[in-house]
Amino acid sequence: MIIVKSNSMICIITVLCLASLGFNYFYGDLDIEKMFFGKSMPTAQMSSPQIPEVEHHKQSVILKDLPELKLVNKSIRLDKEYEPIDLVPVKGVYLREMAASALVKMLYAAESEGINDLVAYSGYRSYATQSAVYYNKIASLRPKYGELAEVEAAKLVAPPGASEHQTGLAADLTLKAFLDYEYVLNYDFADTIQGHWLKKNAWKYGFILRYAEDKEGKTNISYEPWHFRYVGLEHAKTIYERNICLEEYIDQSTTE
């Protein structure tokens, strides 16, 4: 029988006991608390730490609200006060900065490939200017079509507020040689090497052929091989590869 009178000895014996028991305190079935204190002590429930799950929500972007995809047509019109705040002069016309920069790159690329003589004939047009163009067209068609002149004019020229030119994102391109023609913008452009190059390569610079011949039923505008609209690189690539127009692109993206 060993009688221990010193508190320090009690501590030493306690430490030795724990050492001899080793890791059984943590991993074994021994109830150490009951050995020393006569009862089991409540223990906290231990469990593996829970790592919160991070949900990656794909943000739904409403394409029609993107500035470069601003949709303007006979059904969706701009008011007469609308004017982009970032218009800049480029190649003799005015365009929004993003479209102007892309146009410079595209025309430079064309020249570097031997595609010369392309010129920008029309860019931004105000509501008032578009109104003048539209009603002049009606007047020129009146002798031939009479009361149907306005209907026929709307196939060729967008009514005021319905023109993409008011967005500052559209450019009419032609040849220097055509500047002396009665109709500077004409269908002969489609058969030129410049017209072919633009139709094939414009998307690489963020532009699309806006009014394609096989999309007249969707755009309600007659074929215009000279009219190119800036929509941005990503969107232009998709529109070109799918062979769709801007109306179809926005409609499809909304339903996907």
C-alpha cells in the first residue's frame, strides 16, 4: 500500500497514468473521466467539418439590354431625342467609340490583304436626318407607286426612329468608284471582291451583314449588302456561324 502525501506526487502519478494509457483516451473505450472523477463528463459531439457548398449560378444576361446589341427595327423604335453620348468621327462618318475602333481595324485588315478602295459612306444619323431620308424616298417613289409609295419606301428605308443608323453602331460601306454613281449604295457591291471579303470576314471584327438576302422576312428590310452592324466579337461570331439575323439571335437567346 502506497500513501502519497504530496500534491506534487499526485500530479506525477496522474501524468504517468495518462502516459501509460497512451492514445486510448482518444481512440479507445476507456472512460478516463470515470476513473478519476467517479463519473463520465459530458463530451461535445465531434463531427467532420462541413464545407459549405458553393452554388455557381450562371448569370442570365438579357442580350437585348446590352448596348452593342441594341435592337432597332420597325417594331422597336428609338425616340427622336435619342443620341449616343460617345460618338466619334471615323473615316468620314460618326460612330460610337466601340464601333469606330472596330471599323478602323477591319478596314486596315482589308487593306493588308489587298482589299482596297472601301469607304464608309454613312454612319450615325439623327432622327431628323432619317426622317428627311425616309420622306424623300417616299416622294421619289410617288410617281411610280402612288398611294403605295410609303409602303414601298419602308422596304428600302427605315422610318424615323426605326433606323439602326441612329444607334451609331451601323455603317454603310461602298467603293470609292461608286461615289460617282447615281446610287452610291447599290447591289453591285455584293459582287465585288470588297463585298465578298466583308461578308466573309466582318464578323472577325464584331460586325455582321445586318440585312441579308435570305432574312428579309425576319428583318422586314430589303437586302442591303453594304449595311454592316457592330454587335461585338462574341455575338458576331455566333450570328455568322448560325447564319441568323440579329432578331433571331436575340429571340433564340431569350428562349434558351
